[in-house]
Amino acid sequence: MTASVTTAKASRGKAQGAPGARPKPPLRLVPAAAPTMRRRPFIVLVLALVILGTIGLLMLNTVIAAGSFRMQQLIQRNAELAVTEQGLQRQIAEGLSPQSLAEAARDLGMVPATQPGFIHVGPDGSVVIHGSPVPAGVR
């Protein structure tokens, strides 16, 4: 323990201007070290990821908006086609009514049958008429 105390006193004696001691250089500020090359690739990578993520989100948003617009167009077209289908079904129902069929038959020149007659052909080729057919009148 005494050896370390004497060494400390000896170094203090040299600092105070003891013969043979060199003077200490004046203190000055040392500039901060420049960022190392290891940080730059990481910063570039992070910036690239942020930029690519932003572009990806923008593209995704654009695709979703276009899909939504297309969906609205299809919904509107579907409603128009439903109205058209209802109109066509109404026309079919009107065309199949007995009054419409009778009117269409008259327009084609057909007349209502009065009393029908039936022809029965036997196995031997003989023809038998059942009923009393009356010829249809001409308009």
C-alpha cells in the first residue's frame, strides 16, 4: 500500500513542475465522429421500406376504389336488367291470356270451331267419322 501512495505523490510532484517533467498539452474539443458506414445501409433500407410500403398502400387503395366503382356499375346494371325482365314477363303473361290468343288468331284469319268431328281409322283401314262436323265460316 505504501508503494501506491508514493507513486501517486511522485506523479503529483511531476505535474507541479518537478524537474524533468513535461508540461501537459492544453485541453481542446474533439469533433464528433462521423456516422459509420454501417448506419447508412440501415437508414437506406428503412427509407426504402417506408417508400415501398406507401406506394403499395396507394396502389391497394386505388385497386379497391376501382373495384368499388365497378361493383356500383354492376349493381346499377343488375337493377336495370331486373326492370327489363319484369317488363318482358308482363308481356309474356299478357300474350298468353285467352283474350290475347283469340285476338291473335283472328288477326291470322282463324275462326272459332263450331262443332268438331273426329275421324277414327280402324286397324283394317276403315274410316269412321264421329260427330257432325260443320265447316268453319269465312270472315
